[in-house]
Amino acid sequence: MYRIIYLKAVEKFLRRLSINQLLRIKTKLELVAKNPFSDNSNLGSLKGLAGGYRLRMGNLRVVYELDTKKKLIIVWKIGSRGSVYKT
């Protein structure tokens, strides 16, 4: 199982969510942590970031990096579909 690490900006975003949204995001990320290479249509790799992936959840996107050597999932950003990919 992979360990999940959230950047400070992501933790701040998560504190503003409702408890239902927060539980939904954490549950999905825990499923990814158990098997990050599953055949899930909501997972996809990112072209601009080596080792970068995204998890699609309705209008939200979770952008994360997968470190297979250290068995880490580093969550870089969570946001709406239109703004999450902008720097």
C-alpha cells in the first residue's frame, strides 16, 4: 500500500470542503493507494509531469505524483476541472 502525502495548499483546500466531499476524496485516494495501477477509467497520466496522474471525481480533479520507489502518492493540487491544470 502506498502512503498519501498532501501538500500544504491541498490541506488548506480540504479544510474548506464539506465533510461529505472530504470523505469522498479521501476514500477514492485510499483506493488508489491500495492499487495505483488498476484499470480505473477515472485515473489518467499527465503528459507534462513525469510520474504525474490525475483522478477525476465529477467536476473535481486530484493531481498527484506517484513515487513507486518510495511507495508514495504526493497530492499536488485539488480543484475544479477548468482551473486545476493551470499553474
